[in-house]
Amino acid sequence: MKKILLLVIAFVIVSKSSGFTEKAPLKWGKVSVSEFEINSFRGDKNVPAIILCDYGNIRTSYRTFYTRHVRIKINNEKGLKYARIEIPFKYKEKHDDITVAKANVYTMKDGSVLKYQYKINDAKTEIIDNEWRKLVFDLEPAEPGSVIEYYYEMASLDFVKLDTWYFQSEIPTLWSEVRFDVTHPFHYLVTFQQGEFLSRDEQANFAEKLQWLYDANRFERRGQMAKQKNVLYESPSKNYRIYLMNNMKKKIVMKNLPGVTNIDGFVSVKDYYPRLKFDLFESSGNLPYFYRPLLLTATEDYDTKSRRQWMISNRASGFIHYRLASWMDFNTKLLANERFGKRLIKFYNYLPVLEKNINDNMAPVEKMQNLFRYAQDSLTWNGKYSMYADRDLNKAKEAGELTSGEINLSLIYLLRKAGLDADPLLVRTTDLGLPQTLYPVPDQFNHVIAVVTVGDEMYLLDAANKENAFGRLAPELLNTTGWRVDKDNFGWIDISPL
């Protein structure tokens, strides 16, 4: 089990069932002289910038509403990069709607504070990819000694997986506070994780709690959770806590967190940061029309159709029953998925490939090597990670460029037709952090590779990246874990450097 204790961090947890009565920790447009004087953290005057306060609200309703207010003191030239504010949002199908965005720059001149104001029309929108954009403020008047702040409000169609709140950053944070309001009809698993990953034994203990949650009726569940103050599971160290929240509010504050850019043993430093994660466990009942986005986004394969298509197909229904799948259910649904498991059953023109690249006299490893080289040389990756094959494998090949999912599912198909024991292995590139292994989180995986068993040996193959040698993976796939999809032999496989 990996545990790292954060030094000199105070944190306060406040739970309320009615409403938040405390004032916000900072007020827009009100900067004190003392904030200009904060130029070091724990005696270190070389820190480029300091987050004075990072304050956010998350509220579920007919949309998920996010607000965030951040104030930063810039100390030197290196800190000026934090004067570029980037607010990512999911552009496709108007998934996220930024309704308010603004920023201020405060500079002290001859004892007076000069303020430069930016509104949403002063921001520019930049493309990240086909689905994502980012709203950008370049706060050019900022200079060493300046204080900057920004604020935004966003309405999102996210219900199943809400944005993770990270309390820590690469620069010191004096105050980080998040308030969240989970309303009816949602039941969320809310995980507060502070520098700890659960051991195998602790994961087994949590699995028992989660199974009880699946089995208990709503009255039993409500009574027991009330006794436990809505804590479903807590690790012995109390640094890992999972709440079951419904129709309640909570606030978590952490203070005086050092800036961290890398930690030994962590591929993504975000996996080290204390954080709060939100995963929808259950939502059911007859819902009014304005909850229709929930009906859509909680639908399997939601991203395969436009919102208009889903609205038409769900026009008559006002009832939803969503429950977080078990790992077995998750595995079974993937095998039946038209874009995943069914691709490994439907016809793919494999005979010419096998006849050209392998023969009956070859050893299994030689067959595997030849088919890997064929896929790597003949199928061109378009640079996009995906765990699915959105197109028929024959049509994808004819199209020229393929996603990583289309290439590696094609490889798995060929390996199976060659008589090899090959399965898909779902992975999450390490820039996104480690996957959630306690329960299945929809769409947490962004890539799929092949896992092939020959005797006692296991081979992991990724034919999408042409720089990969046989049996070797790119750095962004190492030091993590992947989910093997198979009817019987499914489960987690650790991916470590060779």
C-alpha cells in the first residue's frame, strides 16, 4: 500500500443537512494590502507564486453547476505563467456551458492599488480536440508582486462522473475549500483521498461495504448510513474516506499545502494530491421534463448519438433507473457492446492477412510477432486514444487512419483467428492519473491494448504507436494497472516497466 503523509496540513470537515451559513472565504474584487505582502511559503522566498485561496461550489440539480473563485499572488518572473488562465470545457453537444467568466489583476503602485478588469468577452476560446475547448484569459498587466483572481460559473450535463476537486497544486496553496450539494434524486459515492491508496485487504473490506449497499433496501440503507454519519467506508488511517451522499451538503477545507511537481513512485503527480471524487451510485424514479439531460447522459453509449437523436428516442420516457455497475456487470456489458466486444465477433477480412503473415509451422510467439508487425505497419494511427472501435473493422481499415481502439481490436481479432489466447486490456494513460479500481467508473479508460498469454508468459502489445517495439509499451502506459476483458478470466493486471 502506498502512503505518503502531507506535512503541516490542517483540514476541517463540516457537514450540514440544511444550508451553508458560513460566508465565502474570499470576496470578489476585495484584495487587502496584506495579500500583496505574502511573498514566501514556510520561509521559502523562491516560490514563483502562491494560491491564496481556491474556492469552489458543486451542486447537482437538472444540471451539475460548478462555480470557482481563485486568487493567486505572483512573486517573480517564473510566476507570470499563472497569469494565463485556462478554463477547459466540453464543447461537443453543448455539454458544458460557461455562463459567467471574469478576471482581475491588482498591482500596487506608490501605495495605491490599480485594478484591471476582464470580462468573458475579453477571453479567447482555443481548441483542445474534437470534444474539448478552453476559455483563456491572458492577464497581460500582471507583473511580479501582482495579485490576480478569476471566477467562473459553468452548467454541465455531467451526472455520472463529476469533476474531481484537487486541493493541492504545483505551487503552494494557503486555503482550498470545496462545498458540494447533492440533491434528490441522486446518491453519490464521494471519496476524500489524502495521500493514500488502499491495500488489497482494505479494498476487500470496502468491497463488502459496497456489496451491502447493493443488497440493502432503501430503508435499511438510510438508517445505517445515518448512524455512520453517511460514511460508507473509512481506512484505518482515516486518510481515505468514502461517503454515500443524498440530499445533503458538505464542506471540506484544507490549508497550507506545499507546492508539489513530482513525487517518487507517482507517474502522475495528481495521484499524490489530496482530492475529492464524485461518482453517481444510484438515481431512480419518475423525473420532471427538465431532468431530461440526466436521462440522456446516464444512458449507455450516450456518446454514440447526438443529443437530438437521444431526445427523440427517449421522448415518451420520464423514468430513470441508474445504478453503478459491478465489475462483473461492467465486464459483461463490454462484451455485448456493439463498439467493443461485438467487434471481435463480427466478420473481419482476416484470411488474406493470416495467409500472408503466418503459417502452421510457426511457434505461437512468432505468429504473434508477425501479426503485431502487420498491424503496426499496415494500420495507421490517427493519434487519438480510444477504447472503442466506432467503425466496422473492415471500414475502419479502408478509411486510412484509425483510432487506437480500432487498431488494437483489429490486432486482437487477428491473434484470436490465429489460435492465440488474446484479450483486450483497458488502460488509462498515466497523464490522466491512475484508474479507479474500487468500482467501475464509466469512461475512465481511454485506450485498449492486447494481452496475450502463451504458456506461462504474458505479452502486452500496443500496435497503435509505431515507435513501440514488440512487447514494449510507451511510458504513458507504464506503472499503472489495466482491466482485462474476458468472459471468464477478467480482472486487473499490473503494468510495470520491463
